[in-house]
Amino acid sequence: MPIKKSAKKYMRVTARKTEKNNQIKGQYRSAIKKTIEAVKAGKPEEAKVWQKKSQKALDKAVQKNVLHKNTAARKKSRLNKIVKNAVKK
């Protein structure tokens, strides 16, 4: 445990930021998961809806500096590819 007052404060700040970041991560991860589940279940329309939600969540994560913009772009691209192939079939 820290002894200095500033170190104690920094621990509290870090805990708050970590909690907020985990919430944001959870939002885009669950949206991606639901998109993939919809594709596997053979529901392309539902997959499209979840794809839009996951893209929005990824963009928000980039905006809040939880994800790097290139990482989000890669995830969106891969997700788009999965949904596109599901709609073709």
C-alpha cells in the first residue's frame, strides 16, 4: 500500500479509470459476440443490426482512448467481412 497522499489518490483515480475502461470494453466485446452469434444462427438481418451497434461501440471506444483507431478499424473490417459472407449465403 502506498504511504504518500498523492500515491493513494493516484490509486483511486486508476481504479475509477479502470472500471470505466472495462465498461467500454464490455460494450464493444458483447456487441461483437452477439453479431457473430447471429451469423452462426443464420440470422443475417439480426447480424446487420448488431454489426451497426458494434461499430458504434468501437468508435466510442476509440473516442474515449480505450482502443487505438487502427485496432478498431481492423475489428470493424473483420466483422464486416463475416457479416457480408453470411448475407451472401
